[in-house]
Amino acid sequence: MKLGGGLESEELRVRQSILYTVGRICDEEAQKQQHEHHVRARPPMSKEAMALLADLVYKQSEVMATELQFFARHANRKIIKTEDVTLLARKQPNLVAIPSYLFKCNTLMLRFV
């Protein structure tokens, strides 16, 4: 048995889950398009394009995970916290709403603890 074989199969499961999720999102967007007659038709995504997009999502997740670890380590913490995610989100202009969303989630979670 290969050392790390479990890690390889875990990575494969994660990649398959991402591919499935990307496919579902693409299908849902295509369904929305069918109901919006006033919107210009969008071309459907090929299976190859979905697979490439899923691979891009996986690789970007790896980069973000590394950056989150660096942020936590820089703050002398062993646990990644919401502040780290907020720092990561600031680099993405389209994710500006993330910090306020995280604050709302934390507030709701504290009510149930």
C-alpha cells in the first residue's frame, strides 16, 4: 500500500465534490436563464469547461487556505478565525459584503451558544 494513499483518495473526493457543485451551479444558472425571457441567452457550459472551472476552484481554494494559515500564524494563533477570512476577502472587490455577513453569522451563532 502506498503511503499517503488515503490523502490521494481524499483529494479525489474533494475534487469530485467540487466538480459536482460547479455542475449544479451551472445547471441552476441555465435554468434561471430559461425563465428570464428578457435577458440575452447565455451559451451553455460544456463538460470540459465545467471540469476546468472546478479545477480552478480547487487550486484557488488551496491558495486561499495557505494565505489564511499565514494570517493566523502572523497573529500568533493556531486557529484560523473570521478576522483572517476578512483579511482575505479585502483583496477581492466583489467580496466586500463578506465582513458584514460574517459579523451577522457570528452574532447569530453566539445567541445559540
